[in-house]
Amino acid sequence: MSRSKTAILAALALVAGASGTAAAAVPGDAGISAVPCTVAYSVQSQWDGGFTGAVTVTNNSAAKSSWSVGWNYAGNQKVSSFWSAKVTQSGTAVTATNESYNAPLANGGSVSFGFNASYTGTNAIPTTFTLDGVVCNVDDGGGSAPTDPGSPTARVDNPYAGAKVYVNPEWSAKAAAEPGGTRVSNQPTGVWLDRIAAINGVSGGMSLRQHLDAALAQKGTGEEVVQLVVYDLPGRDCAALASNGELGPTEIDKYKTQFIDPIAAILADTKYSSLRIVTTVEIDSLPNLITNTGSRATATANCNTMLANGNYVKGVGYALSKLGAIPNVYNYIDAGHHGWLGWDDNFAPSATLFKQAATSEGATVDDVAGFITNTANYSALKENNYTINDSVGGTSVRQSKWVDWNRYVDEQSYAQAFRNQLVSVGFNSGIGMLIDTSRNGWGGSARPAGPGAQTSVDTYVDGGRYDRRIHVGNWCNQAGAGLGERPTAAPATGIDAYVWMKPPGESDGSSSAIPNDEGKGFDQMCDPTYAGNPRNNNNMSGALPNAPLSGHWFSAQFQQLMANAYPPLS
């Protein structure tokens, strides 16, 4: 594949007027006059028979509630896929219209979209563009729209610092289609690669390359982070059925050659070297080897198999080694959450196991940028109404039924402490932590305004805790949950970012068995009538009813998350 940047014809010069504002000078016009719209069209990459295009249109006229951009090709170019706009083609005429989430276009505002197309012969640049039927002048790139993916990005300590984060147009469109969803549809979320087919796109969805191309289109002249969840280990998620994967426990070679190797080849393409690519490596895998194996009451046969064959450790090590060799990739290993690994029996052994995985299959600790906690979970970020050091009548909160001898009561204190533990076992001192805050807001009318009554340690904790789950071990489509802190870079010591790695509105698992070809089983923890097991101390599941398969859109959950958001949505 050859890379090319195609210059835009019919250049405009942007010059400053007497007022200090910028106006576009129309060629041949002796004065400065406003033009109704400007368009930057670029070929971001080109190969035999195809290319990726990017378009940015700037509206210089009255604000619009919707928009339509048009152009004609001189050759046989045919648009095959697109993102951030709805693109149709009739003969040589192409029309791109807004998605619901990017319909408003203010005076002076810009919108960008991208597409893939085929062609033979010459890939000539269109010479005329229209916005809502009005002819635009073509920007030569002197404005804000980029036509070059940019120089390779320098390695940094925290990839989120000073960077925008990729907004997945597929998730954004689903969120924006919900009543009130436009309040959050511009938030960045993770792109999940949860099976081999996802690399090239599933059921007409965007492929990994298309996501990366869209990220380049969003990037502009600054830095851009793209968040990927790499999630297809053999025997995946051995303690749950809703997220079981396509690979059997022994298919480690298939995992390496058909999943990790193709992903690494795409990420290593120099076309994407200006992006900061964050990979969340294999959630819900290594922690299971600590808590759900051996003779523990929570042990499962599947987890004992994965412990015995070593394929979780080998798979994570291989992924870290292959992806960590790419200079602009930042690997973050899944580190469970405080309600999983916060107990003394789990805390230090987990760090030791993570070090083992990070130094297997050719990986080293230098391949690890950090760790992520609370991925796709609901643990409160900060519990402000009580601390682990509190007591009631001489009884420690650790003895309450909710805390149950855990050392931590929330995700931030756990993440910061676990980071120190990881450094103590040999990880680099510069590692950072990510916390998934996509669904741990716990706002709404049930959010306590202050501490609970000090009648007993249980009334004190239960009356004051934000996390309203029945049990901290409940994980599937939790009733009462809300959107948490919006994605933020460097919010606290040792924390690289709060992120929405789990896209809000995507189900954790189906409420009942649903036949599928995605390798996803039915887990009773997703059934709202299920009375529990040892992993949640035999409590009710707390799950919402009528949920679809994991990863599928769950409108009722999304509406609940918005209603219970904390901080509240405006």
C-alpha cells in the first residue's frame, strides 16, 4: 500500500480583516469578502483500486439545523463505506448528509466525515462542492482542516495528556438517537475488538482500519488518542458465560496468528503513527486466575483449566510483546476492580501474577504503560460519606456486610494503592492507571446526601454509600446505575485518565438465553430473578430485565444511565 496526500485545487487565502477576524479572499476579488462555505477534501491513503477520503466543511453563513454536502467525480470512484455522515451516490454525484449527533452547524462551525471508495484509472479530486445546494470555495488546507495524518507522535508518559480522544461514530450515532442522548454522544468510548471478525468489521460495521482512519479525520493538528479493547483470549472470561468468547481453552496459536498478529500489523502501519493508540489488554482474564481457581468456593472448572494450561498468561504476554513493539501503542492491562481484588488474599498475588504475564512470551515491563480498573463495572469512583478507617461503636467499617473485610471502599483509592503494589513487584515507576467511569456515577434520587445513621456499622455504611448494588460482586446490567465522571486526563495522582472504555448503553449480557453465532452464552447473573452464587454471596443479581446479548444496544439501560448520571447531565 502506498500513502499519498493529494493537494486541494482552487486554493483560498485566509487573511485577517481590520477587525482581527479571518475572512476568505475569493480569487480575483480585490477586497475581502465572506464566502458561504469552505471545503477541505483530502485523500488520506491510497492503494491499488481504492482510497480513504476525508472531508471537512465550514459553514460561513447562517447557523443550520441540518446539512448536506455534495460533489461530483470526474472518474469512476464509488463510495463503499463511510462514517460521521450518511453518504449516498448516484452515478458520479455524491451526497453526504448529517448524522443525528452532528446535525447542528453553527456560523463558523465545521464538521468532518470520512469514507472509503474504489476507483480505477485516475483518482481526480472533485473541483466543485456544495453545502445545501450553495457552491463552496475549496479550502487549500490553510484553515483548520488537516489533510495530512501528521508526523509520528513522540512517546509520552501519559498518552491522554494534551490530547483529544476518539469519538466512535457508531456508538455516537446510537447514543444520539436516544431521547436526550445528544448530551453525551460526543464523548469518547472504547472500540471493542472482541472476536477475529471485528478486525474487518462485523455486520457492516466499521473495521479497525476504518476506525483509525476516522480518528485521523478527527485529529486535526493536535494529538489524538484511540482506545481499543483487545478481548479474545482462548477460554475467555472463565467465570462468566455472557462474555465467553469464540476460542476454546487450547486455541492459543489461533489467538496469536489470527487475532493479535493482524491487529499488530494494522497498528504498525506508518499511516497511523501520529495517533496515540491505547490498548486495554484482555479484561476479566488474569484476575480470574487469582479468585476463581483452586479449592475456593468461587472456583470454576473453566478457570482451573486456564490456570493449568497457562494460556491466559501466554496470551496476555504475547499481546503485550507484539503491540508494545509499536512505538505509538500504549498497553494497559486489566486490573479488575476494588470489589474483586481489594482483599488481602487477592491484592498482592494479583500484582505478582501480572508481572509474570508481562514478562512472558517475549514481553517486558517496558511494554506496559499502565493498568485499567473497573472496566465495564460499576464500582463507585469515590465514596465520600465513609472511609475504610471509620468505625461505629468501636466496630470497623471493614466488618460491615458491604465492605466485608475489604481494604478499599472505592475505585480511586484502590487504583492508587494497586499502582504502588505493581511498582513494588517490578513494574516501571512511571506507570499510570485508568479508571472506567462509564457506569459508576450512582446519581439520581437514591444518591445519599451524607453519612448513614450510626445505629450500627451496617446502617452507617449502607445509608451513606453511593454504590447502590445489592452486592459488590454483581456485575451485569445493574439497576440504578448512572453515567460517571466524564472522560478526563490526569484527574488525580497516579491516574492517567478517567475513561469510558465500556460504551454506555451496550449490554453486559442477555437476561435469558438467546441463540447467537458470537460465542456468547447465558449467564444467570444477568437474570433479574437469579438468587446468586458464592461470587456474590448468594444475593439477587440486581440485573435489569429484557437485556440483549452482551455488546448489543440496550436502550432501557442507556436511559437509566443518563437519568442517574453523576455529575448530573445538564
